[in-house]
Amino acid sequence: MHTKIIMKHGGMLDKFVGDEIMAIFGAPLDNARHAASCLEAAMEMVEAHNQLLERWKDKDVKAQAGIGISTGECLVGEMGCELRTDYTCMGRVVNLGSRLCDEAKPKGIRISKGTLEEAQKWLKLETVEHTDIPVKGLAENISIWEVTGISDLNGGEGGEAKNEGDEGESG
């Protein structure tokens, strides 16, 4: 379910890490609105998760999910050695995304300042909380926001991603 949503919005599934899904937006295909596409996918993922929990309520399933999104420069490409390689991304921004995921409330979406700044070029964001958190390995606290809603700057809801080179309708 979540993988299809990620791909629908132009993301690339990087890997599953325990109960975490790592996705990349903006690579390998360029997407100028990568942060907005990622937030659109995140909002859809939260809604899909809520619908799934509703269907499972008689089974007393309590699976909660939080989403962390970090935007910035990182090393992206084929990593590894001649024995094993993987297309992935590495860097401080990737580690911050993982920390934001840890900080996200159940059914919540936590974003970094970089994500906020990039996404606001394309979307109007509804946020309810801004806080500064300590992050392992960094001397200064990092500002994060919880996103509760999005809409495009033209007044409607966000849409599917269009990658460079896409023609016509996506879907």
C-alpha cells in the first residue's frame, strides 16, 4: 500500500529497515517539487493507514505509524563494492530524516526546515507544532514542524508528481 503511494507521487522505494520505509524523492529522476511530492505522498499514506486501521478495528490492531521527512543535499547513487551494491542515499540529511521519523507522533508527519522551505514553493502547509530537538551527533538543536494538512498554492489539494521528461497525464 505505502510503496504504491510513494511511487504514484514520483518517489523511489530505497529500502525497508525494520518497520521503517525509506524513500527518495528527486532521484534518480529529477523532480523540482520533490519536497512537495514527498509531503503529498506522506499525507496519502497517513490516510491509507487510518483506513486500514478502521477496517481492522474489530481485530484490535494498534499499529501506529509516524513519518519523518528531511530535505537537503546528500550523496545519491550506486553504493557498495564489487560483491554487493545498492542505489541509495547517504548523508546528514538522511540521518535527520530517520530521527524525524523517531520523533513523529503516531499518525503524524514531522519535517525539517529544509523540507518546509522547499515544499512552501509549491504547497500551503498547515502546521500545528514547531519545536527544536537535539539530534545525536549535532551540536545545535534542529527545528522541526508537524504538518497536519496541505493544499497547492492555487487553492486545491496537491497532486501527483511529474518528473522531468514525463509527458501527459501521470498515473
